Amino acid sequence: MTQIVKSKIDQACRVAEEFTKLYYETSDKRRHLMSKLYLDSGLLAWNGNGVNGNERIQKFFIDLPTSDHIINTLDAQPVLDSAVNGQLTFMIQVSGTVRYQDRVPKSFQQNFIITAQGDKWKIVSDCFRLQEPLTNDKS
């Protein structure tokens, strides 16, 4: 592995830790600031519901019940320069548990693609899915 690739992987891991800490603190405690985390044209797929544009995404989050996220796993990797025209971009994968209001906590999986915009990281794409068992109902 070249030193450049190793450096980008190390950077992706550092950025993922900082970014996810900010993301989940904002989601759980400061939802009125969620739009600042997304590109103007950002895309959110939340349990199969698609929302695009940072202002619509913010309204979507404000309408959700209060939440408390706990991260169990975190992984990140750089996206190849050739795929993003050299724009510094990372893919982040998160799993954990989330409790909405006083409901039972549920497992979730979330994938982000974030890109550098000046000295800030912005979400290009965000895919969130609660992990619910498939039913074997064959009636």
C-alpha cells in the first residue's frame, strides 16, 4: 500500500470519528442545525423515505420524535479520486442503537458519503435504516 493511500485511510478514520460525533449530537440535541451538515442538494434516504435538499432534510428531522443514538461500530474509507474528480470524499458506515422518545431501543445501520467544502464536511448522501427482522409469514 502506498504512503498516500495509507494517509488517506488514516484521515478518513479520523474524520469519521469527528464527523459522526458531531452528526449524532446534532441529531439528538440540536436538530435545528441539521441543514448545516448537508450539501444544499444533499440526499437522505431514511427507512425508505427519500428527502432531498438540506432545508427539507432539516424539516424531516425536526418532525421525528426525540432520539438518543449510541454508536457500536464505525468504519470509513476514502472514495477513489477517479470516481469523484479528485474531490476529497469519504464513505462512512455506522451501526448502533437508537431510542425514539420512550420506545424500546432499536438497532440501526447508516451510511454517509461526505465531501470537503472548504474547511467543513458536508453530507452528499445519507442512508439510514432501522434493523428490523424479516418476517417469515407464509400465510
